[in-house]
Amino acid sequence: MKIRNIFILLLPGIIMMQGSHWLHAQSLTLRGHSHNDYERERPFFSAWENRLGSIEADIWAVDSVLYVAHDREEVTPGITLWSLYLNPVIELYTANHGKAWSEDNGSFQLLIDLKSPVVPTLDLLVEVLLPYPQVFDRDINPNAVEIVISGSRPAPDDFKKYPEFIRFDGNIGETYSLQQLERISLLSASFSDFSNWNGEGALPLADRRKLQRIVDETHQLGKKVRFWGAPDTENAWAQFMDLGIDFINTDKPAQFAAFCFKK
């Protein structure tokens, strides 16, 4: 089986090298980001079964309940963050004795995009998560899910007001203090800010150089990088992997996984 450069180094352990890319021998966590995951036929489970390293859920706070939806008018009774994501994750961690997958130590990030204002949305989210440190706090359990907040975020100076297990999605191009950077897990931007490439053929050289510079600078800060709105094709995935992009946006979790493990 030919394994592409697909792994994220999440945990210490046995490491081997293939070509110029490091592969983690204990974790089969892919570099895919399940964009708008709640739009899948099987939210959460499609991404989890295919070992994607990042799963996205958009949430709205309505009457103190966290609903999953892209737009406010799409909020539907019963379609909540708890029912689609948090409860299934908690049940899996209970069944797998504190791990996302029973057979290895890999995990994933749950990128929660706040669509309603940060107050009270983030406070409600913290209240729901606090009782489950073994599932959502990596200081308690190194295999825990990493909670990353995107969308309506507090001002960077206010990151410190929230529990340490709450991490944030930063903006590429924005300047952060060292203290603020400690709370940021990744830096993100729209792909269209840097390229109009449609995913066919080779990424134009000038665009590739811009993207490579951003990836390298982000990695020098010790952070991961993601571009949203990027082409979602096998050709694009391969070139994004070569650039070292940590989380590759996709609406096709199963196809992405099959591509990564293609013979």
C-alpha cells in the first residue's frame, strides 16, 4: 500500500520517515478538514470513520441551546451540537477508554464556528464541555478532542478569560502577542485571498510561492495552517499536501481517505 504524506504529529511515540515527510507510527489521523460536516449524510461519523483530523460544526445560540446550522433560518429543533457531536464523542470516548479510536492514540480537533455573537454562545459552550475534561481537555487526557473556536471569537486579549482547553482559530496576516499565540491552535484564511486556481493542472508558480511562504511562516510559529474555500479535488489535495498544509478542506471525507491510502 502506498501511503501519501497524510499524517499529523499529534502525540510523541515511534516515528519513521518516508521520503521527506514524517509519518507517525501510532496515529492514523489524516490531514483532512471536514468542512461544514453537519451537511454530511452522517454528521460526525463519516469524518470520524475516515480518520479526518479536523471536523467543523457551525453553531447558533438560541434560547440558551446550541443548534447546528449554517444560517439562522436553518435552525431546527433537535439538531443541536449536543445531539450531532458532543454526545456521540462522549459515548465513543467512554467506550474506547479515553480515546477517539480504540486501536491507536490519534485524535482530532472539533472546530466550532460560532455564528451567533461570542457572548453568550461561547459561555454556553464552555458550560456544556466543562463536565467532560477526559474528553475535551488535553491537559487531562493527551488523547482528548481539541476544541478550536472560529467564527465569532473574542478579542485576542480576551482569550485568557476562557478555560485553557478552549483554543482559537487565528487569522493569517493578523499580528498576535506571544501570550495570545499560546491560545491559538491554527491560522486560517480564505484561499481566494491568495489564488484563483480552480484545482485543475498545476498550481501557478507565483501562487505556490505565496502559499508556501505562508505555510512556512505559520509552522515557524509552531501553528497549523488551513485555507477555506480551496479547490476540493484529488489533484488539489496532492499539491496542498506537498505544500505542507495541515488541514485540507474537503466535503468528501470518504473520497479524501481513499485518496490518501490509494494503492
